[in-house]
Amino acid sequence: MSWTDERLDRKTPCILNIVMLAALNRRHEWERHFTAGYRNGISKDEVQAIIHHVAVYAGVPVGVECMRIARKVFAEIDQKK
């Protein structure tokens, strides 16, 4: 139901998922949901803002790990282009 809820655009549930998974320190799930979110239209600028928010509220180590994973995913996607 959450993915078909017409009150949210396609990108918003992706953002919510990556924030919640980061706060819960679920790195493997975070990478998958982050990749899907990036493909669903979350921009690199939005990713940086999201990770900054995660670092402030969930802790700097979590934010640093999320940024490391994001850079890895960006590099993989850029290589496929």
C-alpha cells in the first residue's frame, strides 16, 4: 500500500525509506533502497542534503557510512553510462 498511496509522489517513499534505514543502521538494505531512490529521481544534491540530515539526527558515523555507500553507487551507475 505505501508504494501505491497516491498522496505521495514516487520519490517521497524512497526518501523516507533511506532515512529510516540509515537511522536503523541497516547498511545492506540502505544501499538497495538508495540505488532505487536514485533511479526514481532523487538527485545528487538531494542525496547530500538527506545524508547531512541523517548525520545530524542519527549520528556522524552513520552519515559518513551513508556517504561512502552513496559514492560507491554513484560510481557504479556512472560507469554503466
